[in-house]
Amino acid sequence: MDRADLMIAVTDRSRGGEFAAWFQDQGATLVLSALGQGTAATEVLDYLGLEATEKAVLLLAAPRSRRLVRKAARELWLDVPGRGILMAVPISSVGGARARDYLLSWQAEEDDMDKEITHELIVVIANRGHTDQVMDAARSAGAAGGTTIHAKGTGTELARKFFGVSLAAEKELVFILAKEADRKPIMKAVMTQAGMQTKAQAVTFSLPVTDLAGLRLLEEES
């Protein structure tokens, strides 16, 4: 399979339709949208010019293309505070040729330049109502903020076998974008302060981000 990425965009909820329409104009065949909630601290929200924490989270499969990310940064004004961020996470395979052709049939301008992995997407799955506990732990290790999506868990009956505890079905899915060097400390803090031994019962993993747009101001601040 040609190289492909899962594009994840996070923006204010009021701009979700604008972002989805832009990706469809580029040729994207399927854009999934979910409602999310921002978790950034008040001072970070003020710095980025954000007045509300309600978010739209968009996901789509795309041929790997740094030019597409750069085009999105320009045309969606991602360097303007409060407009949102876009990240690309590598896809290793797609099940079935028809599904692959459907998801990746659109032609983005490709280039052969690989970018060094500088950021990772930390994903935390925690019991609903414990986002603050997760984010307090993450911030103690340097995280600036994150985005949470309400989810419903399945297979919770197996939790006792692996962890010796019961898990609640109502979950929060927390996305935390972090510098690669900060990944381990943040994940360790979450596991220590909000892990399975706590009411949050959080589990966490990370994904490499192959490209990124929308964090210029935060990078300059750090």
C-alpha cells in the first residue's frame, strides 16, 4: 500500500463544518466528525485566544502528503491562534483493496521527504468524569492540554482477568499532543496518578505523528 495517514483535525465546534468541507473539496471520500471538549488550562486558552472549549474532532484517511498539510495550514489559517490543529498519524494497512481504493482514491500532491518524528499523540482511555484527574497528571509532567471525546467501552468483563478490577462502560477518550521527548514523562504521570489503581482507571498508549500544523505559537513559547 502506498503510504497513507490518518488525519486528525481539532478545531472549535463552530468551524467543524468548514474544516470538513475543505477536506471534501480536496477530494476526501470520507470525513468522520465527533464532538469533543477541550481540556486546556485557562492560561493556555487565553494565550491561544479561545473563548470556548467545545471542539470538533475530524478524522479521515489520506495519501501521505506534506504538501496537503501545508496547504491546510495556509487555507484553514492554522497558524492563527484558536483556529485549530492538524496532525497526521501513519496507517500501516487497510483491510481489502476496495476499501483501500475508496478511502485513498483521491489524489493529494505527494512528496518523498520524510519528516523526523517530533511529536506523538498520547491516547488515554479513562472512566467518564475523571478527565480532570487525567489532565492534572498530564500537566504535572508538561502537557499543555488535550481534547476529550465521550465513548462507550465494551469487553469490560475481561478487565477483572487482566487488572483484577471491574471497569465502567462509560469512558472518556483523551487526546494529548506532546513533544516526543515529553511522551514518557506524561504517560508515566498518567499511569501513576490516574492509572488502574485509581478511580479514573486510565490506560494509555501513544502514536507517532508524521506531520503537524497549528502549533507554531506554542512551539515558539516553549
